[in-house]
Amino acid sequence: MNKFFTLSLFLLAGCSSSKESQPVAIHQMDSPAGNSSGEPHLFTDDSGNVYLSWIEKATKRGEFKFSILKDQQWSQPILIDSGSNWFVNWADYPMIASSKEKFVAHYLEKSGEGTYAYDVKITTSLDSGKTWKSASILHDDGKQAEHGFVSLIPYGDNFLVTWLDGRNTVMEGMENMNHEGHHGAMSLRAAIIDTDGNKLNEWELDNKTCDCCQTTAAITENGPIVIYRDRSDEEIRDMSIVRLVNGEWTPPQSIFQDNWKIAGCPVNGPRTASIGNTLATAWFSAPENKAMVNIIFSTDGGTTFGKPIRIDEGNPIGRVDIVLLDTETAMVSWMEGSDIKVVKVKQDGSKGQAITIASSSGGRSSGFPQMTKSGNTLIFAWTDDREKSIKTASLTLD
């Protein structure tokens, strides 16, 4: 039975000075994840079914599991795969996606002795996740290099997968170099895979990107888009977008020029969501050491963007997520210090009152909080690094 509590909280329907308000109930749910669990990911399919995936590390073997949310309760966990040589990272979490009862999932597996030598493994299920095929390597370069930070979403009858690819960062005989020993740049790649995991197309989208920030992807009326943290020769690491138009990917284009110059990767990727050709993207930046979380809208599928709207309260550490409620309104989650916050933001720049979903920690072990939407309910998942377990909660927008 679910434990729950209700708080008398309000999300302002318009700007923060408006008298209109919308009551919001937050419910804490029993998590399906066991002890020593982390790396949660949430996904909602076209039918509104919500899936939570995670990794449990109670033994020497990692176990990749998922659960389905039904009537505010999580189902018994189902095992996707397990292994003793996985690469388990606080920021590079595995994920699951589904379409028409067909599932694709990915995780990371070590490919060599180097700290950052690992592959993206893909596994599929044709029976709603009851049984899974033997996993295969997504990429074909055969290099003992870093591959990860995947985005995985349905695309028609297939799936779009994007990832950061380190094949150009290692030289022959230098596979055991550490992360700082790169000899080339990280690149962004994408592929279309079918429901059996077969690769139908593959592209290099950008030959020089930030090394370890999450990627994000969405499908607009105009086609797929991918947003990621780019990297210039001058070490400017702002957000860029590429779009698949008439079978060809556009050159990288900045969604907004923060001009954040930083010599290392901030490990803080963007998140995006779409309805039709409306695209909303949230991201963290810190130009001139001024940390901030922004959201930006596009109404033409990412061809052009409006002005960014800052939503943090002055002490953000990023780790954002986003969903669209309609073509005018987004919900953005982020970490403000050790608190997980969420706020409603409208395209005209007006914002609601931020709500604290939970207190976590700013440490790496707390990972990246997750948010998804089903109907009029938001679902949250995060890692409690004190208990080494995953927590979940929901927020009703009635």
C-alpha cells in the first residue's frame, strides 16, 4: 500500500504576482527499487504508461530492472539484464523506452581496462518487457573508448538513439588513457534502430562536443531534433541543436549564446520536450561563475528560439528535467542546492511559485532527479544517497 502525504501547496497559473492559483497535491509512493539502487530513469509512452528503470548493486553483479506505474503503485520489478562488468555512473544512467508494447533499453558495459573504456549495449523486448534479447553493441567502431550519455525515444515504428562517442579520443595503443588523456574530441552520433535492435541508419551529428553532459532528443512535426552541450575551440560550452530535415541533419546551431567558457565538462546536460512544433528546453549554465537554470521555447520545431527565461532561485546546481503541459506551458525541475524543485513556466515568461519536491544532496551519489508526465500527474524519481535507494513521488495538477 502506498504511503502518501498531501501538502497544501499552490502553483500559480500565471506570473508569480497573480491572484489565480491552482492547488497541487504531492504524494510520496513506495519505490519498487531495492537496497543499493540508483541511476533512475522515467519514461511515459503514448498511452500514458509510466516506466521507472534503475540499477541495483546489492551483489557484485549489477541488475538492470524496471517497473510500471498502475493506480499510483509500482508493479513488481522485472529484470532486463545483469552483469559483473558494467560501467555504472551517477550521471550516465541507463534507460528504457517503449512503443506499442515493444521495448528498447540500454546500459553501459566495460570494454577494456581503461577507466573510461565502455560500450553502449542495446537490448529489446517484443512482449512488453517480459523477456529480453541478448544485448548487442550499438556502435561499430570497435574502440576501447568512452561511449554513453544516450537519448532513446520512439520514432515512428522504430527508435531514435543518440550518444556521445569517444572513438576519436583514443589513439592506437593508447586505450588505457584516463579521461584527461584524450587525444581527440568527443563526437555526437545518432542512429535509427528497429524493434529488434537492428541499426537502420547512423550519422555523425557533431565532431566536437562536451565530453560528459547528457544529450536530449525529441520528435517535432518537422522531424527529430537533438540538443546537447557543444564545445568550441575556445572552450565555449553552450547548447546546440541539430535537426533531421528531408533526410539530412542540419549543421549545429546554438539555441542561445551563454558564452560559458569552461576548460572541463560540467556534467550537466539539457532536457527538452515537444508537442507538435512547440519545443521547450531547459539547461544549466554558469557564465562568469554565475550559475543559472534557463528555459527557452521554440514554436517552429527548433528552427528559431525565443528569449531564455531564468527559473532558478540563485543557488542552482542544475540537473534539469522538463515536460510540456501544453504548447504554452512547461514544468521544469532542477536542483537548487540540495533541494529538488519544480516550477510552471509559460512561454510569455511568466512563472509560478516553485515547489520543493524533496530534499536530496548535491553530491554525485544523489544522481540526476527524473520527472515525467502522465495525464494530469507529474511523476518524480531520485536517489536518496543517505539510504542508497530510489525514492518516487507524484504531483497532481488538479
